[in-house]
Amino acid sequence: MRGFIDGEYQDGEVRGRVFVCGQTGCGKTTEMLRLIGQCSGGAVFFDTTGRHEIRGAVIVHEPGELERALLARIGKGSEHFRVLYQPWGGDLIEHFRHACRIVELIASITFAIDEVDSFCGPEWGSSHVPAELYKLAHFGRHAGKYWRGKRRGVALLYTARIPTSVARVLSSQAYEMRLFHEHESSYLNYYAKGPLGKDNARKLLALRNYQFYIWKNDGKPMALAGGDHNGNKGNKAGNNF
């Protein structure tokens, strides 16, 4: 399904803002790429580390290339596409800020950001994120100025390894979280004091590789998803947090 659902832009399983969090190697980027693969419309993947591949994607390295790639496809009968932005040279943060501006301007896009915590921190002032990302997180459903005010919308999909490193103004806006195994007590407490609650936070301890829970801001119970692709027995559960 693609379009506006309850005022939020949605494509496939991605609606509004989806936060995917977990330790290195647990499968969060694999899940992000799977979600992108389900999108029937356009998707831009900002490859913070510059090491990922997307079959059939147009690869760009600079803001101008990104803008040209999007305008060549959106609104011209080719709205199913993938663009992989891999910054080459220069300031990584400036690459990211420009990419956010272009996505917000053109819209009708799922914007995936790998390791979003690379762009969060106290240097960004009270919001703790670049202004361009803040705007997408809070007002992405109104995006699309290029089209003379016609609302086209942006859905955000972002990953991080450490939940507490993601600014609250970003994580608090997530309609959905996909959470992988966690054993660090301070991170579990972070989830417990948030919308998950303590009982749900405990469940993250028992997850195996590539398993995750899906929490949605709809009042329904968390759902178990994914699976162990490597045949591992998983991590032992504990409850000291």
C-alpha cells in the first residue's frame, strides 16, 4: 500500500517514521533493506558508512547528482526506483543536510538513513539534530515544495546501534520501532521508561540473532518478527535492570 494513511505518507510497511535499533551484526540493516525492497515507490538510502549495496539502485555521491536522479524519475512515469547516496569526500554532515533538503523539496519518497546517530548530538542545540532532519521528522507529511505546494510526503526509516544516542525529538516521533536484542541495562531502562514499559523492555533480552519486536504507537501488543538466519541458539535472557 502506498499513499497517505491517517495523514502520514506510507509505502509498503514503512509509515511515517520507523526506527530500527540494535547492536552491530544483529540484522537491523538487513531489515532496513528488506523494508526498502517492499516499497512500490521511490526510496533514497543515505549510506552513512558507504559500504552497502542495493541491486538496481542508482548510485550518487553528491547533492547535485541526487537532485538530478530524483527529478529524472519522480513525476515522469518512473516512480519505482532506488537511489543509493554514498558520500565521497567533503564533510559527511554537509552531505547529509543537503540530502535532507533535496528529499524534503521533492518528496514522495521513503528516506532511509543508516546509523542516524551519526547526526545526533549536543552540537545541534536544543533539538539535538540538524534542522533539516528535524523538519523531516516533524513535518515530513507536508513535504513536496517542488510541486508548488502539493503535498507528496516523506516517510523516514532510520537505524541506530545505541538508542540513547538518538535525540528524543527524533525517536519520540516514531510511529513504529523495530527493536533487536539488547542486554545493556541502561538501554533497557531507557526503553522501560519510554512507551514500551518494563515488561516489554525485558522481552528484548531473550531475542536471538535476526529476531526483533515490532512496537507501534497504536495501543496493540508488540509483535515478534524475524528469525535466526545462522542457526544460532541466541542469547540467554536475564532480568537485572
